[in-house]
Amino acid sequence: MPPTPSPPVRLYCFPHAGATSSVYRPWKTLAPPHLQIKGIDPPGRGTRTREPHIADYRTLVDSLADHLAADLRQARKNTPHLRYATFGHSFGATLSLAVGATLARTARQAPERAILSAALPPPLQPPDTTASLTDEELLAKIAADGGTPRELLTDGAMSRYLVRLMREDYAVRRQFPQDTALHTDFPLTLIAARQDAYVTPDQMWQWSHHSSAPSRHAEIPGGHFAALQQPKEILTIVGEDLSR
């Protein structure tokens, strides 16, 4: 007899600093059948533009946890045995793990797995100096990082919008080192890019200390945004881990 297919998994995807959930839109057509891609925006961003922005890290995590719990309840009306997992890239990685840990603790709804990409764990976060940068200097940094289409950076209105989003996210990221108690009991998949100028594979593997469950280590070629530039490879890794 053929094996019974596993229940589908809703993958909540958290974007990098300065981005919205739209970066994951292409993933929806690339994902395997058992994987539902759901991009996540914080209040005041993207699909949630009309909601008040939240600048406090802990308040933001709690708000996002409530948002995911509500979405999961709604989705399970059509798919009662729907499972969920989280994915976060760079800035989004810490948020995604903290949200999953919060749901596991407060609602007893732990994700099947958390997939983290291109992010330093809270204890390794360096001092942030972006607050001292002018808008022009911050735009130059965004351009050098390579994760934003250049045509957006040269558009006056869009570049001002990007600077605002980046400053909001950097203000939250400066609070990451305070989360010394971030720890989970569900498994992690850690994805590191070999040529990442900000996060080495060895630093990425340090996330394994934040879970009592086993962690899978996966290396891919490329720089800091390799995971977003190679969605098929990432979705293969994620699909393998979530089909077990």
C-alpha cells in the first residue's frame, strides 16, 4: 500500500529588514503540494499598513503570535489537521523563532519546525550603528547589501519609504540581544550561505543552542541574500524537513 500522505503544513515566512511579505510571493508557485506559503507582515507594514506600527520587540512578538494563532484557527476550519512551521530570513529569523516559541508557551501550539536563514543569534548581535547614518548613507548601505532592486533605490518616494522601514526594523533589531531567554523545544533547520559577509556558517550553527531538539545544518552557495535568490533550493530543504 502507498504511504499515507502527511497533513499539509502552513509555512509562515518572515521577511528581512526593510522588506514586506511580498518577497515570498514567488514561493507560492514553487512550493511542493503539501506546503502552504503564508507571508507575514508586522503591523504597519505591507498587507497590514493601516495598523499602528509597534516599535517594542516583545510587544511585537506577542502581537505577531496572536496574528499567527488567528490565521491558523481560520485555516484549520477548511483543513482541520493543518500543521504549521516558521521561516525567517535575517531580521525575520529572530522574530520567527520568538513567535513560534511564544505560541508554544502560551497556546501550546508549537511549530513542527523553525527554519532560520542568515541571522546572528541574540548573544552574537553586534552593536548597531545605523542610527547615526544619514538617509543617503543608509541608502548606500542598502544598495551595497544587494537585497533590494536598484530601481527602487533610485526612485525618490520609494527610497524614502525604504529608509523609513529600515530605521523601524533596525530599532527593533537593537533589542534582540535582550532576548537572552529565547529557547525552544521544537527542531530547527539552520541555513547558512558560504559567502555571507554578515553571518558565517559557524555563527549560524550557534542557533542550535536555542533549542533542546535536534538541529539540521544546511549550507548553500552565495551571499547574505542567497536564500531569497535560490528559492527552489530552499524550498527543497524545507519540503524535505517538513515531510518527515
